[in-house]
Amino acid sequence: MDLLHIVIERNLALVERILRGLSGGEDTPEPVSRTGLAARFAAGYALNVIPADEYAAGHIPGALNATLAQLEELLPSLAPDVEIVA
């Protein structure tokens, strides 16, 4: 269990660094609960940023799919005043 705890801590730190880099110096995205996600999705877009095969295996109904490489192409087609939950 101690080893598992160490692995988790290291990976969470890596995810935090990646999110800071992606946010361009702004606040990093916050985790969202299942209930919170449902409420936000009802008022905006749900975006699964995963490979197409994973999306095909299972996703939130109505969620859009794009890889990180496809985001630049997709974002201009979304309403700018609507929240995106990724």
C-alpha cells in the first residue's frame, strides 16, 4: 500500500504540472464531481479528450470527442460564451 501511495502521489504531481502548462499560467482546471459534471454539461459542452477507440468504448451521452491535437480545429466551432467541461 505504501508503494501504491507513492506511485499515486508522483502521478498526481505530473498531472498537476501538465495542467499548469496547458492553462498558460491561468488557474488550473478543478476536478468536478459526477453531480457537478451533470449540471455543467446541461448548460454547456462535455468534451472527452481521449482517443476515438476509447470514446467508442464508452463516453458521456452527447459528449464531443477530440484528441488534444484536434482541439485547435474544434474549439472555433463551439459557442464562445458556453462553458466547456473536458
